[in-house]
Amino acid sequence: MLPALFLAALFGALWLRRPPEAPPPPPDPATTGLRLSGLTMGTTWHATVSGPADGARAHQAVQAALDAVDARMSTYKPESELSVLNRAPGGQDLPVSPELAQVLAIALEVGRESGGTFDVTVKSLVDAWGFGPPDAPSQAPPEEQLARMRLLVGPDQLRLDPAASTVRKASDGVQVDLSAVAKGHGVDRAFEALAALGYADLMVEVGGEVRARGQNPDGQPWRVGVERPDGDGGVLQAVALPDGAMATSGDYRNYREVDGQRISHTIDPRTGRPITHGLASVSVLQPSCAWADAWATALNVLGPVDGPALAQAQGLPALFVVRQGTSFSTTHSATWPTPLPAPAESP
């Protein structure tokens, strides 16, 4: 899932993410809490702990947690556990780590609940449309190729046994891509690593997905801002996040030009094609960032009509941003929280 939100009002004003090559200056823990940052999964991570903290130990805990997730679930590292699974033959019960089994269980459950609009067996389609390997094709895949790949996509292509921690692929060609859930899982693992050190008031963000608990260093609930999906970095809406996670799925940061047309990186597993509707982004709140990550993608695939209908039926707190020409309109489910007043932007 691509970054589509940024954290707001960490210190009573808007906090914009800095690029990794220009980290923020060391803070005064007595007044601002501890702020940390680093790199992971091809993007940046940030964490804030309110009050005094052991910076070196906290940084090491977050980075180690994220590195472990990347080592298991990367589609780019040939030695990752996921890459080994993708190369393995079908028809066999393959042992996987409890962590990978947990993420696959979330993916399969959201897939069932969403009617198949979230499906991690889409990797071959993602690659075919140019969002996988660096040598991406400049043309749309032929119809015959799409038809063959669609036979390898679907809820019946993976069988998970959580108790035994094994996975069975229906055939050799089944390929799994966890990009739309692994980042959220990474947020959860980093958050849990900091919580295990005894920190009660903390926030973790990875590439725009965020989980927080307690209060920010100003003694106020954490606030997160949903970004305007026009690439200018402005805040569309801000909400309080006292204990939970938010993830956003959108098409405005990761797209390509194929046959002279702009296409989204989000593939509809039901058609084998990139989504083409007018839904620009979906933000979802959940206790776990992995669940929020997966649900945001599922609702994004469903579009501006079916997405809100499913969110309402499932009781999911979700905000939908729809393109209307050069402007945007929003709609949300009944459980989406009341927006907060927009804070003044910090220098």
C-alpha cells in the first residue's frame, strides 16, 4: 500500500515528514519526547515516544522489528521467506514462520469478507502491469497472458493451516505479494517492540501507515491527517488517534504510463486489471495496522459506491475521497470519527 497519509499535530501543530537524508535535529526529551527515524521497505519510518526514553535502545528495537518483517516478506529480496515460498512447488504443505502465517491469515480473512477484492495471489498480475520488477513493460499485457495469470489468482490458490503453520499453493505458478498488508504488519511489530520496552505513550509510522497510543509530548491525543490525494502534501482531514491504527490506500503516488494512459498500481483481482474508477483514496481505522492496511486496499478496489456500502455493513471506520474533475469530495462510514479542527502549520 502506498503512503497516503501523514501525521499531524504531534506537538500541537502540523508535523511534516522529513526526507531520510535530512533527519530532524536531536530533541530535548524533557520537553518534546524522543523522535526517531530510519529507512525500511523502500520508504521511511518515524517513531515518537512521549517523555524520557533510551534513544539508542528504542531505535534499535524499531529497526530490528522492521528489518525482520522485511526479511520475511519482501518480494524483492530473493532470500526472503516470501520469495522462497513463491519459488516452492505447489501441492505441498510448506512450513512458514508464525509471523508469515499470521499475515497470510489476515489477508485471507479480509479477502473472504471483501468478496475477493483483497487477494495476495496477484503478484504475477502486479508484475505484468509493471509494478514489480525494475524492467517494467511499457505496454499492457496481452489478453492471453492475463487470462493465464487469472487462473492462478483467487482464494482457492492458497490453503493456510495456522495451527501447523503451513501453507499449500494450488500450483507451482501461484505467486504471493504482501505489499498491501506487510507494511501495516511492520508498523504493528515496531509498535509492539517499543511497548515491550515499557513506553505507554508512543507513535510509529512507516511510509504513511501509523499506529499510536496514549498522548503526544504535548499531553494531547495523537492526531493523524489524511493527505489530499493531489500530491501537494496538504491535509484533507485530521482525526484523533488515542489508541489504534490508520492506513490509507490511494492511486496518486504509485502509477505508471502504459500505452499512453495513466494506470493505478492497485489491481482488481476479479478482472486482472488496474482499477479505473474515481476513488482517489480510502483511509481505514482499526486496532491493528495490518488489518487497516488490508481493508483500505479492499475498499479501494471496490470503488466509490460498493466500498462505502461494504464499510457500512462491516462497521469499518472508513473515509473515502472521490475525484470530481479537479476537486475532491468525501464520504465516510457511520463509525468514522468526527474530524478535528485543522491545526496551524509549523514553520
